[in-house]
Amino acid sequence: VNTIDRRTIAHVPQYDLIRPDLTIWQTFRRFSDIKLTKQDKAHKKTKIMEILKHLSLYEHKHKLIRQLSGGQRKRVSIGVELLTNPKYCVLDEPNSGLDILTDRMLMDVLSSLVKNNTQTILMVTHSLTNLDKFDEVLFLAKGKVCFYGSVENMYLFFGTKDINQIYNLVEYRADEFVNKYYNY
């Protein structure tokens, strides 16, 4: 039986756990001291700069966390988890409370992380405005799987490309879609 080493999994909760009175740079330095205990200062600094640049945070590195937008704070939370190069990154509603433009930018960043690294990102979300960024979708209804697969196949399965209509279908016919999925 294969087991997953917990150090290969990062988790970013819906609510940020970063201190608002620190700068982005201070936040990354503290987390690098905790997460990269066997690395020297030069390696930690290089890793931090690489992540800050990739997440478009480098130019803001001296700003206090409390001065950041919601999207920037979320990218800081994600970034500190990326310090250890986790194989899996679980994000709990990372786009919750973000405006449409910031949501899209965050999805672009996450998409590029997946394409440029060997990471798998699992994301819980209720916002489906950027489905084109996802490789696969797991759609739950009343705690049961009613669809799993590509976005294209999801549209075929539900017979519509209208996300609101899919939600309505699942809301009123959840058991039907759960049964359909398992017999699909």
C-alpha cells in the first residue's frame, strides 16, 4: 500500500493564517525558517524570491499583510505553502470574497503553477466562473459525487454549458444525477 508523506501535502485554509503586522518578506522569512530548517539563508532567500516573483508579489515584498488586497493575501498564503515544493496543494475556497478580475488572476497563477511544476492542486470552490482553468471537476450534491471528469464532459453530462442551470438541475434532481454518474 502506498502512503502519502504528509510533508508532500500543503493546505491553504479559506481564512488566512498569516500575521497582518508583518511584511510579505518577513512572513516568508519566518515560514522559511520553520519549513526549510535544513537549508542555509542563501537558499531560503533564493526560494523566497522565486516564489514572490512567480506569484507577482515581489514588488510588494515590503508591504504589511494588512495593506494587501484579498487576492494578494491569498497568494501570500499559497506562497508560504509552496516553500517546500509540495506535490499536492489543497486550497479551501481560495477565491472566496474575491472580485471577478482578482479571481481570474488567481486562477491564472494557480494554472501556471500546475503547468510549470509537478504539483497537483486540489481546490474546493463555489465559484465556477473560471472553469476553463481546471483539468478536472468533481461535482458534489448533498455530499455525493454526481460528476467527475473534464469540464467538457461535465457540460455533456448535464446537457448544458450554463453553470447556473447545472446548479439548478443538481439542486432539484441530485439523486438522479448521482445515479446517472455511477451508471455513466
